Amino acid sequence: MSARRVLVCDDEPQILRALRVVLREAGFDVVPAATAEEALDRAAVQPPDAAIIDLVLPDGDGIEVCRSLREWSAMPIILLSAVGDEEEKVRALEAGADDYVVKPFAPRELVARLQANLRRAGEGPDEPAIVADGLEIDLAARTVRRDGAEVHLTPIEFGLLRALARQRGRLMTHRTLLVEVWGPAYASDTQVLRTHIANLRRKIEPADEAPRYIRTDPGVGYRFVG
């Protein structure tokens, strides 16, 4: 099997070199870029399997790069930043990023997060479709349709929807969802969960109506109904 291609965009040469070494040692084929424009051009010419994008670039914002990639791809996207500010993290997740890693980072942790996101993106269990009030979730094909129209979800959003739909009608606590979808390291990161639930709802819930599919149990968790 050919190596997974990872687009890596950072304008700091030493960080870009370090990332190339670390990822190649982990078995990835690295596609380097130093600017937002270069990253988008390289992704368009030969779409990668995942992307690692710095938040601050000389010709733009990593969040805007993320939004542009999300217009046509569901690949896992990790944003890097020297800023650990909660607001920046939320902006990144709202733009469609799957993960947010603060510099300086441990190389092994970054590789582990990348591998975890790729595993989630590639999961395809042999399970039947779940149909609920106009929403169809094909767990094997990893596709979602609402009223017959396809809904494009990121790997994290699909993982959340699948976790909730498989426990239809049952309350899933914040911690349970975080551990199942992100892993034990995220067990207490409820802001990450709320942001992705909000993104998911914008895509699957009818506009200007009370939530039809994902109900909130305030302070506790969420449940899939319908």
C-alpha cells in the first residue's frame, strides 16, 4: 500500500524541515508548502490524505486555508498554532479543523493525533444504514443524506453522528462522546465537543426549527432522536 500523503504548510523553514523528517520517519509522504496559496495549489493538483496547517501564514490565515479545503474535501485537517487561546481554537474547529495543536509540540504526539484522525476518516464498519425522519446515515459508505440530498461531513462530524445514532434514544455524556470520538486525552474538553456538535447541527438540522435529531441534556450530554 502506498504511503499516505500529508500536506504540511508552515512558513518557518526549521519547523517545516522538522515536520518533514518526523512524518517521513512515521511512514508518510510529505507535501511541503510555505504559504497559503502554495498549500491550496498543491492540494488541488494532487489531493492529500490529510493536512497540517500553521495558523499564521505570510499570505493569509490557516483558518481560511482550512475553510477553502473544506469546500471540496473531508480530509483530516490539523491546525498548528503558537497561540493556545480558547477563542482561536474554537475558530479553527468552527472552520472545519479536526484538531488543534499548540506549539511547541511533541513530535510523537502530533504523529499519534494524525494517525488517529486518519483512522477515523478511514473507518467503514459493515453496518446497515440508520434512517430517522428524513435523515439517512450509511455507516459503511460513510455518507449522510437529508431528504435525499447528500450532506458533507468532516471525519469528526461523521464520527459524532455515528456514535450518537448507534445509541439512538440513549443519553451519551460529554465524557463518553469525547473519549469515543477523540480519545481519552480529550475526556474533559467539552468546548471542543460543543463546537463540533454546533457544526454538525448546522449541516443536518432543518433551519429555523428546534433540533430534530440531536437533543441536548443541559450540562450532561446529547442524544440522537427521530
